[in-house]
Amino acid sequence: MAGALNYNRYPLFDMSEIIQELEFGMTRKKVLKPLRKGEQVPNFSFEKSNFRWQQFVNGVEKATTINLLQLLNKPLIIAFYSSQWQAHSLNLLLQLNRLNQDIKAANANILIVSAEKEKGLENIVWENILSLNFYYDTERLIAEKFGIYSDNDPVWDKFSGIDTNVPLLATYAISAEGEILFDYVDWDFSKDIPAETLIASVNGSRNFL
């Protein structure tokens, strides 16, 4: 006669321990959530180090120090750039360069925040005779504040043809008090920045004196 079946031949597990392990092993995924018009920009700062800054006039680097007070006491148009977006990133620079005079006429400043500091950028500026100021956010700290970069939500999950996690191509206008006056994220590369809306946003902003 066969012996009774032994249902206890495997050791018993305490399910509370397994659940606790799972809870500690899981982290909340921080997804990309770009800031929008009307929101306040979280506190961020620009470093004064010369490594971080380059200023170009008609394609030539200008050896002067950026005056942060003059830069920030007016509405600021800030655009996020990375060479990883290839032709799309160049198109962004060309658009903003064409708007330079309109931006100055609106008593605003413009700054390109680049995810890389590369020699190739100087060649692009020279070949296209650009007059733009660059800040190198190589750690992507400012981009993260604007919600357009996250280590946990890489752009290669959203776009084909890119294998490096970089900030989204995005353009903002912010007031001297840190309020977002204009936001534009280039999700599909099918449209230019709405220039009239951008200029109107800084025209209507009160300068901080």
C-alpha cells in the first residue's frame, strides 16, 4: 500500500519576507514631465566657471565674461540643445539665431543650454555665422529641473535613431521671477518654434529691475 503523500517536503516560506523584499527593491520611475506655461521653475543656478560658458558673435567666440545679473534681470529665453538630435538640433539653433534681433527688441535675453561641450559645436557656430550664448549643462542638472531629462526615462525609449540619453529639444521663456511664460517641446520635429507666440510672451512680461 502506498504511503501517504507528503505535502510538506518543501520548506515553508514566510510570504511577509518576500513582500518586504519586493517593496524595498522597487523604485518609482521618474518619467519625463516637461514644465508648462504658468508653472514656476524650481530653483537652479548657473556656475560662473569659464568652462561652462561660451559666447559667439557672427560665428566667432567672444572672449568676455558673461554677466549673470544682466542675463537674469530680464525675461530669458532658454533652449535645450544636444548634438545627438543631429539635424533637428541644428535647426533649433538656426531658428533662434534668426529671432535674435526680435528677442533683443523685446528686451529679453537668450541662452542655449547644451548637454555636451564639443569641438564640433564651434564648427557649427562658425559655419552658420551664429550669434548665441551657450551654457554647458553636462550633468543635465538644469534639464532635469525643467522635466525634460531623466535617468529613469531615457529618450531612446521614445525616439528611434538615438542611443544616448539626452534632454528633449525644448525652448522656454521665463520671467525674471522664474515663471514660465512660454513652453515648446519638439516631440515630432515637424514644426518650427511658434516665433510670434514666443516673442509675445516676453513682450508682455515685466522686467525685474
